[in-house]
Amino acid sequence: MRTRRLALTAAAVAALAATATACGPDDSDAGSTAASPAATAAAPAPATPGSAAPGSAAPGSAAPTKAPADPRSSAPSSPAAIDKGGSGQACRANDLVFGAKTESQAGGYILITAKAKPGITCTLPAAHPTIAFGSGGIEATAAEHTTGEPITLSGAKTAYAGVQAKTTKGNQAVQFTDVIIAIGNADPNPAGLPVGPTPVDKPIVTNWHAVAKDAVPGI
């Protein structure tokens, strides 16, 4: 825009000089004298955009109202901060990758494993996961009467919880093939996990533990 204005100014000066020469007295000395200021005024016209000092404005133009944005201000945050919730947050089910394995110890139980998804660092509470079976929501109760320790998950770090699906004797159990896992009752996105045919009656679940052997129900 500045170059365009300078070019238009130079063109106007040249036109005025040409008019003055054409309409003035037929005197070669006077014409030479009149043309000299015009030529001098028109000389700066071809200036290139790079010849002006950075940030300067063209004559008669308005000064910039806003400084150029710092390119660093538009740089994206880390993936953990944008899509995965960032470091140090409380874990929710959709932050984690779950696994389930049937174990024979203590009369049989399901060992639940939990790892943080790539890019996430989050903390499991010092409590047990919310475990339920079926659409009716047969919920597991606490297998431990004491609280555990919060566990921070990141990378390959794994947390464990043990679920004993049937704690009664007899044949009154209902069979399910999946378990629903949430991190607390307020978790908005519980996860479903296949566990194979499992008889369920008055299930219990341990707290989260950092070591698998500590997650055996009833021990």
C-alpha cells in the first residue's frame, strides 16, 4: 500500500510538472528551471517496500493500530494439554486403557489393569474403581475397609484392582460377559470391558494398587 501511494504521488507530481512546462512561457531556461524541482520531487518515487524502516507508515497513512502478533502466541499447546487433559489431573475412564484377566487365586477373581493413554499423566484416587455388571447395574462393594494410596499413571505405569464377582455360595448367581468400569460414581464416560462368562452375585472390588499381588480380594 505504501509503494502504491508513493507511485501515485510521483505520478501526480510528474503530471503537474508536465502541465507547467506545456502552459508556461516559451523559454528554454525557464522550462529547465521549472522541471528541475519536479524531477527532484519525483526521484524518491521508485522506492521499494524494503527501503523504509520496519514499522514506519507512508506519508498521510494511518499508523498501524495493532502490533504484529508474536508467532509464538499461536503455537499449539502440548498434545497432553489439548486432547488428553494434561499432567497431574484426576483420571477418568476415558483417560485409561483397561485390561482384564481371570485369576484362580482366592477362589477365582478378575484382575483389572489400567494404564494411561499415550500423552496422558493422571492420578487414580485412593479408593476402588466403580465396578458394575449388566444393564441393571449390579455394583461391586468395597473389598477393603481402608483407603489406599493415590497412584499416578503415565507411560507404562500400571495400576491393579481385583474383582470377586461371586462371593456367595449356591447357584443364585447371574451370568454376565462384560464389566463396566468407572473412576468414581461421577465419571461421565465409563468403559465396558469383556471378561468372558462370569457368574455374578454380591461382587466385591479392591482398591487400586501399584502391585498386582496386592489386588487379590479377600487376602
